[in-house]
Amino acid sequence: MSQQESFTLRTDKSFRDSLSSVDEAGNRIFFHPKKPKGRYYNWRKILSYFLLFLLFTGPFMRLNGHPFMLFNIIERKFILFGVAFWPQDFKLLALGFITLVVFIVLFTAVFGRLFCGWVCPQTIFMEMLFRRIEYWIDGDWSEQKKLVSAPWNADKIRKRSLKFIIFAAISFLIANTFLAYIIGSDALIDIITSPVSEHVGGFISIIIFTTIFFFVYWSFREQACTIVCPYGRLQGVLLDKNSINVAYDFLRGEPRGKHSRNRDEKLGDCIDCNQCVVVCPTGIDIRNGTQLECVNCTACIDACDEVMDKVNKPRGLIRYASYTGIVTKVRKIFTTRVKAYSVVLLVLVSLFTYFLTTRTETQTSLLRARGTLYTQVGENQLRNVFMVKTINKSFDQKEVSFRLKQPAGTIEQIGTGFVIPPQGYREGGLFITLDRNQLTGVKTNIIVEVVHGDEVLETIRTSFYGPAQ
């Protein structure tokens, strides 16, 4: 019997029929993972603290005096990297979202749930912030278990109260940061510094967000990844045998067993110490293979490497690898599926880049006034009345004018001046007059330029109506 067959026979597949966080009676299993340590954990800490810094400072960053990031769904106003987007840019935003989804699909097909373990805010907050505070207050996993079963004495009340206060304070900070991304930092500061009676809605929003975040990190925890988040469930269709994941080398590790001086040479390198299980924040046994609950946090890699060092075995029994790489010792990344995803992503990125670079600072709609056809001016000229609306997407005031590019004719603006405030719009009317000899039929195509100083901001195509020839 081969090592692979031995592994297949030994592994109990029943774990795939239920979540690791739920027992047979359907009750919640509350995990107390062992505090991880090792090279991957150290790298994750550095990256996590950098991302936390960006997250908490993001709403307060300014570019030329304007927010760097803003996602104001209420007012349908979005600012990404200092560039403002309006509802009229929905197609561009939708294309950007589709491009992001395809990138995630491609990235997952190649690297599995690497995003979840290293970049996902849920993992960073839980493992690098709240969990580390818990280790500091309650101790490591064994001490935490003892504290859970201990009676409510002074020490337990002190620790629970301290943890509750700190968790609530951090949840309040996260809620304020989250709200700042929606309404802007200036509006948030106004809510905080003003009496509650002046901003009841904002105050209630902060309380609701604080409660949600506190519940997630105090109680719900890893279930946000295993039950709520759809990304883990998409693994079944996104991953294949060539996808790189946190994986157990069953060929090297099996058959597992306790080592001794008179060790049976048939045993693999896995000594069945169970350290990869006790350190897992979602309570799985990585030796069973790729599982929905695994977020690729690398805690099991560090734990296994530490054990391998102690038993004088090479590291990497648990490592980043694909099933094909483990079996054939050949890492195959550019599969047919990955190439197909790459082509689609390249096309989407090209389209998104084109539309983004050709996006104008203004957007004008030019429509013929309702209920009007044309009026005759003199003997040989006809006039149409148009209603114009121009949106200023930039942060600068724009004073625009209109000129007829094609065919020859005149444009008269109704009223004086057409000044558009930053992030605002202006409506008005235009008289467009053409000679009869310029008409090509009942409808004549015309081109109007929107001009700011000497700069042509955009070109509008519309139709001029005249009598039948």
C-alpha cells in the first residue's frame, strides 16, 4: 500500500459534513486557539499593522484639500484616490467592480485564500488586534479554557470587565472610522463635537456600528468567515489541484505516529503532536486537506515548523503548496484556466484604463426643449431651443461656454454666465440657429463643444429639427 493510499484510508471524511465550530448537537464550539509564533506570524504582524495604519488614517487623508477616500452611499458621492465619481460614472464603477471580481477569481485560482489570511480586515482585526489583547488579559489557550470554567471570582470579573471595556472602546473606534469613510471625516468630527441633539441620526449610526463590531469580535468571531463570508464557499469552484494553499504534505507526513529512538522506519515525519490543530483559529485539522474553514492564516505552518526543528526534521511538512505540487513535486501555476482568466482580466483592465483616462471632468446633457420643434428666424434661418445640464465632477469651479463645431451656425446662451460650483451642477437653455442650406432633413446631426477657457472639456452630439425638405 502506498503512502498516498494509506493517507486516503486513514482520513475520516466526516469532517466535511459539518462545520468545525458546531458539535453534533448543533451547539456552538467556542475556540481558544494557542498563541501562534514564528516567521509567518511575524510577517503578518508587520503587514497587519501597516494596513491598520492605512485603515484608520484613510478617512483623514487629504489630496489637494479633499478626501483621499470617500464612499458616501447616502449622497451617491464616491472619491477614490482623490478622484471624485458621480452616479453618472456608474458604468465605470461597475466595470471596475467586475474587474476586481475577475482579479479575485484569478488570484484565488492561483493562490487560494491568501487574501483571507493576510489582508482581510476581519482576520486582521480578530487575530492581530482583539485576539492579542485577549492573550494579554486572559493568557494563552490553556489559561483561557481554565478561566471559562472557573467560578465568577474577583480575578475573573476583573479580566472580563477589562476585556469588555477594551473591546467596546476599539469597536467604537472602528465604528467611527467606518462611518468616516461614508460621511467624511469633517462630518464625523462635527457629530462627535456637537451636542447629541443636533446629530441624533449620526449618534444612532455610531451606536449601531459599535454594537455590530463588538458582537462580531466578542462572540461571533470565526463564524464571520465560515458562515457569513461567501468567499470561503466559493473555494469549491475557484480552487483546483493546482491552486496554492496552506497544505499538509501527506506523502512526507504519513503514516503519522509518535517517534522514538527505536522508531519504525515506515512512519512519516508527522509525529501526531496536534499542534497544528490547537493553534488553528477556526479549529480544523489541516492534515485532512483543503477545507472551507481554512483562511490560510499560516499559524499551522509556524507551529509545525517549530516541531520539525525539535525533532531534527526539515521544515515544510505544512507549507504553501498545491495538491499537484505535493504529488508530482512540480508546481504548475499557468494552467489553461489561469490563462483564460488572465486574458479576460487583461481585457477588462484595458477597458477600465481606457474609460478612466478618457473620463472628462464635466458631463453635459443637451436635449431639445419639450413641446418645441423649430422656429423660423428671418427668411433662411431656423432655431431650436435646447435645455442643457452640466455636472462638474472636479473640485474646482468651472465657467463654461458652448460653441457649435458642426455644422456652421450660432449658439446663444439664455441668461448670462454658466458657472458651475465644485462637485455641483448647473442647468440652463441654449438657442441654436442654422441656415436652411445646412439642414440634411427633418433631423440634422450637430456637434456642440463644452469649453472652459481655451480647453474643450467634452463634445456633445445631438439633433437639430427642421421642416421636411
